[in-house]
Amino acid sequence: MSESDVFTYLGVDIDVEHQRLEAHYQIGDERFSETVVLPGTDFTRPGIREAAEIYALFAGISYFKTRAPHRIDLGPFTTTAHERAFLLRFFQAGLGEFAFENSLDLSTLEITGPERAVAPVETSCAVEHVLIAFGGGIDSIVTVSELSPLAQRAALFVAERPGARFEAIEKSAALTHLPVMRGERVLDEKVLASTTHGYLNGHVPVTGILSALAVLTGVASGYGAIAFSNERSASIATRSTPQGEVNHQWSKGSEFEEGFRTFLEGRLSGITYFSWLRNRSELSIAKIFAGLPQFHDTFRSCNRAFHQDPSKRLDTWCGVCDKCLFVDLALAPFLDADALRAIFAGSEPLENPALEQQLKVLIGTSSEGRPFECVGDEAECQEALLATAHRPDRQANQMIQSNASNLVPTQSQTDDPLPPSIPENYATRHRLG
């Protein structure tokens, strides 16, 4: 096996004075370095080295995918057999969509590295202090609105490239009146110019990477509870392929959450990781958001609002993508048509007949594969369409009525019991809806 057939972790450097770390990787003769800066944090706090290594382990997937070799050498990073098994799952399942799109087989991938036998490192973090990952969309807004009042101290965690703040996040963040902890991530320039270098391209499990970055931020600032906003349907596969099930949202699903939490428990004491919305359906969350009108003019989930190239970034919803259509569909049972027209600036997806085929895919009446997007499952989409079709202000909408008429009414979904991963001091929560 040649060196070009191995992805190697080289290590991580920590700059305490500037709250900065650099993670280093290599494939063949090519080296990659990623830089992370956490402004306003304290890199002298206990657990920083451990948290930095955790981040470097998970962030490596962005560089592995450039060539996708069949062996990973963890270099100086020690791991247990259980941790290596979870990392292998992270690479294989987290890159499921990437492998499918590039016709790759990752089933023979192996991970090797030195054994670890070290007790968890004590941190000085408090679980009463919660850091909430925030992206400016429905889910994270609901989490902030419910969870932050229950904490002794709460802050938002926002990941971004230095100098590349997104209006869609900043406006909603300002309305929460919470401090913002920022994780500035700088990818290696070679990866950003991947086509020039002939690298493979495709989706990576970015939520997994950002989860590790949020943990590092929490350790560096004293937040012991790291909260994400991943709902129940994120655990459901997007498509079934000849290579098996592929889930665009795998690192938002329960398998990743549970595995990552166990990974952390073996390395850091005083840190807990969970999704506040894990037991809930998309419609349950949308219903709560409908009752938060102060955010209706600012929230954004359309991917075009987060384009890295500012010249291609929209300051409104595009109104035609699958994400826009799903958000409209999820809110339609709870907000009147005029309100949704205002949110989508006059380009409401449910009023656009050109999107009917996309709607059929979402509700499962088309043979086309579901989009590789963060959208609800078929049952949620069907329930939303049926409920919308019964609204008086939607009776004249032929696209809604004709597609709803082909559906068999089913029992409304209910939320699952509260997951045990929610810390005890937050478990007796008051839901807004």
C-alpha cells in the first residue's frame, strides 16, 4: 500500500494566547491544515487539549474526502477500540451521500492508531450553563425560546468563516438578546478550490464537525451543556440505494448523537451533548414557531441565504428549492396564507404550480428519490398537506387540493417521550406550544 492510499492525521497545535488551533492532515505528498479561532474564550481552561483533539478527529473528514483512500492512520491520536468503531461509522455513514454520488465503496475502509487508556479529563464547565447551536432557522429558534430561560447562563454558538457573517443568522440572533460565542473555521485553501486540484466533491456530515467545534467552544468558555436542535425525522434515511440506506442528515440523527455523546463521556467530564428537539416531529416544532411572530420576518432556512460567495447570496427566500417548499408546507397548517406570502416575499412555494412535482416527491406520491436536503419525512409532509387543505384560506389552491385528495388521512403524529439524554435540570421543561 502506498502513502497515497492512506489518510494520515499529523496532529493539532494550540495557540493559547490567540485562542487558536491548527489541525494537520496528509494524503501522499499533500498536506492540509485547518485553522479554528474562538474569540473571547480562554484556552488555559482544563480540557482544552482533549477538546482540540476531539475536534481534529472529526474535522479530518473534510480532507479525507479529497481522495477517499481505504485506510485512515490516526497518527499521534490515541483512541479506544470503541472510539475507532464510532469514527469508522462517522466516515462511512456520514459520507453515505458522498459515496453514492461519486460511486464509491467505503465498506472496506479501516482505521488504525495507537491505543488509549486514559480517564476522562476534568473540565471546569457547568451543565447549568447552556451553549445552543444557532443557525437562524425554525428549529434553533424554538430551542432557544424554550431552553434558554431554564439555564443559569445561556449563549448562542455560531460557526462561521472569519468575516463572513450571514444576515439570516445575525438578525434572528439579535432578537434572542443572548450573547454569541463564535467558532471561526478556516478550511485549507486547497479544499476550497477542490475542482482545481482534482479532488472528489460532495456532502460531508457537517453537523458532526460543528458538534465537535461547539464542544471545544463550551470547554473554552465554561458551558457544560451543548444543545443542538435536531428533530426526530433526521434519523430516517433519505433514500435506499444499491449500497444501502443513505441519510443526508445522518450527523443530525440519533445514531450520531448517541455515539458522539458516548465518545465525549470517555474523554471529558462536565460536558453533556444533546438535541433539545430529538423527540419531536417537524410539525410539532413548526406549530411552536408559528407562535413566535417576532422571528417571522428574520428567520431563514433557504440554502441560498448561506452561499459562501456573497455575490450569490440571497437576502430573501429563493422560493423554489426543496427546503423553501418544505418550510412553507410545515408552517402552512398554522399560519394563514397572507402571513406566508409575506414571509416568502410574495413567492410562496405552495402558490407556485411549477413546484408541484417537488411537492409530490415530498409527500411520497412520486417515484423520484427524495431530495438530499434537510426536509421532513413523507408522513410529516403528508400530514402537513392534509391539514393545510382543510384551511378555509387554502380552498382555492388547486395544487394543494388536488394533491391532498390523493392522500389517505392518517392519525396525527405525536411526540415521542422525552429522551433520557436531556439533563435532569432541563427535563422538567415548559414547552411553548
